[in-house]
Amino acid sequence: MALLDFLRPRWLHSDRAVRLSAVTDIDDPAILARIAREDPDLTVRSAAIAKIEDSEILARIALTGPISPVHEAALAQLSDQAVIARIAGAAMDPKVRAAAVAHLEDQEELKRIATGSAEIGTRITAAARLTDQATLAELARKDPDVDVRAAAVAALTDPAALSAVATSDDDATVRLAAAISATDDELFFRVATEDADLATREAAARRVENQEVLCRIALAKIAYGTDMFGDQFALRAGQDAALASLTDEALLARVAREVEDQTLARAAVGRLLDPALIRSVLASDHWFAREAAITRINDPLVILDAIASESDLDVLAAAVARLGEPQFDPLPDTPEIAAAVAAARDALHVMSDAETAEAGSERRITGTLPSAAKVAAHFDKVVGTREGTTDS
């Protein structure tokens, strides 16, 4: 204990515990204000503020000096909205101004600050506390600062306003925030398929839970970009994300059959487990979908029937290669298989003969691309050595 402790009041004592105890007995606002401003210990200062009821004293404390827990405590004690608004506009430290706005509830004052303050952080805080939808919509659509627009979007609930921002704002982050706030699958669909930013497309697609909407996104027309060499590439971020979330196998099969993008079609086929749905992809108008499906089929009769009716050489090559895999050796020795082998061989040789006639006699089976002659020769090699299917 210091010698001076005997000569001065307890609230100036050198021992923090004594000063803290003294605060509980003090009712003089001037002394409490002095303690709140000058005591070296934060706990003692906060205890003094908790006893001050005079809003002007609290305001003076909040208006001076940089942000500290003391300023927060003073603001928490205030209930007079006009006084809080004055602090929000006049405090020395911008963080104090923002803290004051965080305690402000008067919508007119918040509107004035959100639309008129020079301090961005203060405007952001004010926008986040607004409830007036018209003001929020105006801020979300027109404010020059992206962070203010984002704060307004987060507080906005009007579906029409959110849709307008989600489809027109210059900033991808704001567009996505608007779409997420709207929680509207149709809006997610538009953003996932039309937004200029690929990350925004992907994020919007990942927000969708409705399987039908995910299917529509996956099937939507894909935009294309151009790389530095002038080559086009697919901007399929939204479609990729939608396909990854699609679990309904019937819809996956629909995507596999109908989508015009090879990568998406093959990915959709790869996700299928139901043999009947995999077979259904063989009805696709797109050769790459049929090719992907044929490699997933485990029924040799289905593969042979596909060979007999297929006209695309890439699909035929894949089908014959599939038959050549060990799991089909030997082919079942049944009348149905024998008939299917004969039909497939006949179809391949008709194609081969037509190809030879078109290209000239003695067409050579060379090159890396499939030809009807090469496929037919491979087929004969595969099925001609299988027990029960060898021609005599």
C-alpha cells in the first residue's frame, strides 16, 4: 500500500480491488465519469460506466478517444436514439462511429447514415441494420460501393429486388449474395446458366436441392469461351456442379441421353448404376452417349444387339472392344447369342463392303481412326475364338 493511499479517496487507491469496491458506493456522476475516463484498469472503468445514467456524460465518453471496451460499454448504456446518432456522426474514431450505428435502431437515422455518410464502414453497418425494403433495394441496386451493396442485399427480403440484383449487378459476389438471399430455385437456375462469372454459376448450382431443377441446369445450353490460342472451351461450371448434386438416376439417364456436351454425357453415364437406365442411353441421338453407355453394359446380348443396329463407327469399336474383355470369355453358348452374333457380323460386313465399294477396291485397314473393315475384322477375331460361336 502506498503512503498516499491514506490521504486520497478509495477510488484513487493504488490497489485495483479497492478502487473497484469503491465504485459500488459512488453515486456522483462527475466522479463516475472521471473514473470511466481515467482509471488505469478496464474493469474499474467499465464498472463506473455501468452506474452512469446521464446520456450526455455517456456520450462524451463515447465521443473521445479511439475505440475501446469503454466506448462499447458507454454505447451499451445509451438508449436515446438521437444521442447515439450524434455519436455515429461525430465520434473521432470511425470504429466508434460504426459501433454507435450498431446500437442504432431508428430507421430514419440509419437511412441517413447508410445513404449519406462518407465513412464506408459506417454505411455498411447502417445498411445491415436497415429494415426498410425500399431503401435497401435502392442501396443494393445503385450504391457505388460493392460492400455497401452486399450489406444491403444481406438485409433485403423482397424477391423482385433480389432477383434484379442477382441478374444485373456488376460484381459477382453481390449477384451471388442476392441469389442466395432469395433462395429461389428459378433464380438459381438463371444464375447457374447465365451468369458471366463461372464461380458464381457453380455456387448457384450448388445451392439447388430440387432434382428437376438440377436436371434442367445440367441440360441447359452451354456457353463457350476462347483461350489465348483462339480455341473454344466449354464454360460448364454450373452444369458440372448441378450434375454432381444430381442423385435421381432417371434424371441422370435423361441428362446422359439428351445433353449435347460430351464431357457431361460421359459423366452422367458414369454415375448410373441401374442396368436398365444404362441401356436406355443406347437410344440417345448422340454417339458419345451411346459409346459411354456400351462400356457400362454387362449383358453380351444387349451389346450384340447394339452392334447389329449401330451406325457410328466409334460406338461400334467400343462395343466390340467391350465384347473382347475377359468377363465375356466365353460367350454363353445359347441360340439367342448365336443368332445375335450372326446378326452383328452380318451388319458389320455390310458396312465394311459398302465402305470398300465407296473407297475403292483393296481398301487397306490402316490408320488410327476406326473403319468398318477394321471393326468387322476385330469382331471376327473376338467372337471367332469364343467357344460355341466359332463359324465352321
